[in-house]
Amino acid sequence: MRRLILATAALLAVAQLPAYAQPADVPALIKMIETQPADMDRSAWKEKRREAARKLVATKDKRAVPQLIKLVETETFDIIGEIAIEGLGNMGDQSAVPALQKAANDNTRDKATRDLAKKALAKLGSDANVVVRVPAGGGTTTTTTGNGTTTTGGGTTTTTTGGGTTTTTGGGTATTTGGGAVTTGDTGGEVGTGLEGGSTEGGGTTGGGTLIGAPKAPEGVPEGPALSDDTIAAYDRLTIAAGTASLAYDTVRKRASFSADVAGRWQHRIEREKMAWGYDFGGHLVTGLINPEGRESTRGAQLGLEGAGEARFYTGKVYGIGKAAIGFQLNYISSLDDDNPMEDLKDTRYTADIQVALGGGYGRIVDVGAAIRVRRLARTLDANRALGKQIDAATSKRLQLAWWALRGERGSYRSLVATVAILREAGILLGEPDAGLAYELLTVLQDSQLFMRPEGVDVQLVIAEGYLMRDEEDMIADPEVGRIEQVILTAGYGKQLADDKAEASGSAFARARLLAPDTQPSPWALGATARLKRFAYGDHGDPIGAFDVSATLILSNDSEPAQTMPSTDPKTALRIQGEAGFTWWLNRASGLRAAATIAEDAGEIFFGASLEATYGLLDGLYAR
């Protein structure tokens, strides 16, 4: 019995001893961090590396310190670098101080990582200040961040960042003014050096310059436009479209010719919870010239300008609306006879319309393309096991506004850098993006199929008052001038389907003229269009194009003035149209669309084909 009691006591004593990793564990853990096993894919290895780093820290073995320092210096994106930073602070080894100071002052890292390095330094009894011993003169060089200091005495150079002013005396001078740049003279022992290895806040350099090969600090995450917290959606678009354009010279007939068909449009809109407003301006020019030898020439142009704006005031989903629109068209033709000036023809005519409308409606339709881009980012990160948490509303807004600010960039480099920085700072992106993940992130940022993606329902009824102006000669043939009143009903619908890879949309309208004089007709019309789109992507998210099919039905009646004799011609017309097309997207909001159309109108069958090109010059989107 006594032997049993002694054995039990011995076992309890052994159980209470602290558990240390076996010495053989450290080399195995280091090998797992350094080398990817041949039978393990990269995503699984990255998880194993992080687990090995945590175990390496737990050993508190001195042999682990060099490996952890290496991780701090090289892993600027993966969370394994943060594991190493925190571990070095807990292990208490002073040899880690320089690496931690470098990480704390490295502006290429996100703020959370820099703060973690400062906490680790505090555990080691140090701070983020970098002290470099200078052999000649016995002084020290100190790099600080903050508002600046002033140091005097035997050969001490203090470099400040953050806009302070530093003056050094004691055998030489080194001054810093404004943004943290250091100018050194004949210091007599004081050395302006770039050994600190950190970048300066404010754009300056430390000492005599930056290290050769040092990483370039990012230009910062752009802020984009300032949108209030109650903003639901917003967009700003500048689009240019071109049709036929040609310039030719016939050497046989010695004749020059030119033709062009171009258009442009600027659209801006803000959707808030209680109010929405926007405007839309566009222009369209068709022109041509034929100029042979001699006096003869023919030229013509048609210029159309239009603009519209509206404001809505919401109470829940119901709103009141005010709208205004203006249109202007100028027609010019000139034909010079080669022999007889009396046969020359020059004619310029114009038309102008202006309308205002008041009414009410229900709901709203917003362009959710930017929100879809955020959702695609989350899906991409999740598929690559790099999604730390879901993208919250604040991060989504910051991402979208950064993309808006970078819409004028010719490439996607800054968009990718800003996106990674925002996701890392928010703790959403886990680890350093490998080549595959970086490529898929880039395809999301370059996805040109995420523009004009409607979501919602909108129905409105307005009463419009308009005024039509015509050229005097046109007024004789067309008496419809002056005031025109009408009632207009419109409806729209949009829905994104199949993980945002399909879209169903539709629109409908009905309008009728009111209070027409007896000498003018009272036409009415109604119609509806339904459309289905399918967006095609490659295996790694590359946008290919969009297939679409649509059907349209329009019914109209021209009516007749009350004072005219009834006509035997039918005044009611029906048009049924179907269309199928494919859009090949080239870049943001720019693409080529080929479509085939079949229609039945007043008993006649029409077949058609079209090729359209649009170029989105600047498109900024936001939707929460």
C-alpha cells in the first residue's frame, strides 16, 4: 500500500511540471514554415504555417527567434507576420528590437500591424524610436514620429517626421523643416544616414536619403467623394458613343469627303433615404461633307442637345417628384452649284421643346453594380480561404468610394493596392495574396459587366406641361406648337439573380395628351419591354460578355383633330418586337454590342441587325 501511495505522488508531481516542447519540435516547425510539402496545396500550407508559427512561439526556444524575426521582416501581408510580432514581444529577446522598430515605422504596413509592433516593443522595454550609433563623433541618430523636437549637443542628429523642425548643433548642422526632409552640411562627425530604413511621414527622407531597394510606400488610399451616411446609391457617368466616321480623298475625281456620327452623355445622381436628385445632359452630332474640285460642294449637319433633371422627396417608399427637360435640334444644309450661283441652297432650321412635370410615385431603382463588385470580392476571398470575416457596410463604402476616386486611372494597379490595403486594415483579408488570388482579385476590379445593373421597383404618375417651338416655315406644315399638356405613367423593375450572374428587368409606359385644341390631335400610346440578361465569366472570374433577349409591345393612336374630316386610314397601330444580342465588354462601361431584331408593325414584318459601340470615359458608382 505504501508503494502505491508513493507511485501516485510521483505521478502527480510529474503532472504538475510545466510542459515544454521537445527540442526536436523546433527544427520541424521551422521546416514547415520555410518549405511547402509536395503533397500539400498552397492554401492548406498557409494554414499549417500559421499553426507552426504559433507553436514555435509557444516553445519559447531561443532557436525560434531568428525565424520569427525573418517572418516579421518578410511577411508584410500574411497574418503569420502578426503572429511573429506578438510572439517576439512575449519571448523577451532583445535581438528582436530592430526588426520590431522597422515594422513599427513601416508605412507600407497597415495601422493595426504597426500598433501591434509598438505593443511588442513596449513589452521589451523599448519604443519605436530607431537609434543608430555613429562611430565618428560619438553622436547618435534618432528617428522619431510626431510633432518634432530640438536637440543640441555633441554630435546628435535628430530626424523628425510629421512636420516638425529640428536643429542640431555641435560641430555641424542638420536641419529638418516642413515635411521631414533632412539637409546636412559639413557635420564634422555627424552623419546624415539612411540606415534607419523607415519612411518619413510627410514625404521626406531621413538622413542622406532612402535605402537603395527599399520598398516604395503606397500613395495612400483615396477617399473618393464625400457621401452622407444616409446615401443609398450614387453614380456619375461620362459616356462617349461613336457611329460611322470616315475621312477620304478620291484621287481620280479629286474629291474629298468626310462624315461623322458622335454622341456624348453626362449623368449624375444621388439617392438618399429622404431625397433623391439627378441630372442628365447629352449631345448628338451627325455631319458630312463632299467637296470635289471647283465651286461645287455639299455639306450638312444635325446637332441635337438635351438635358433633364429631377428631384424626389420620400416618405417611406412613397415620393413626390418634380421634373424638367429641355431639347434643342439644329439642322443645317449647304449645297453650292458648280456653274450657277443662283442654284445654291443654304438652309438652317431649329426646333426646341421645354417641359416641366409634377407628380408622385412609389419605390426606386438603383444601380447596384458597385455593391455587386464588393459581393464578388467576398466570394473570391471565401473560395480561396482568405476571408477573415464578412465585408461590413463601412468597409464596403470605403472600397466603393476608393474605386470611384480611381476611375480615371488607365490601369488597375492603384485600385488593387488600395483594395488590399483596405481589406487588410479591416481584418477581412487573411494572409498575403498569392499569385492566383491576386489575379482573381484583379479580374473582379476589372469586371466591366458591373455597370448599369438595376435593382428595385419604381412606379410614377406625373402631369406635364410643355412648350414646343418650331421654325416659322415648319409651323406652316406642322401646327403642333405652343403649349402641350399630357399625363404620363411609367414603371420600371430590376432584379439581380443567380449570384449576380443574371438580370431580369422591365419597363412600361402610358401617356396621353390632354386639353388639345380642336385643330390639333390628342394622341396616346402605351408599351412595355421585358429583358433577360446572362453574364458569362471564365474559370477565374474573367468577364467574357453578356447575352440578352427582350420583347417589346407598343400600342398607339394618333387621334384626329375635331375639326377635320374622319379618315379611312387606321389610326391605331400595334408593334411587336423581339431582339437577341451579345455585348462584348472591353473595359469599364465600354463595349461592342451586336444584335438581331424581328418586328411586326401594322401588318408588315421587319428584320434587322445592329452593331453598337460605347465608350465609358469616367464612371463612378456607389450602392449600399
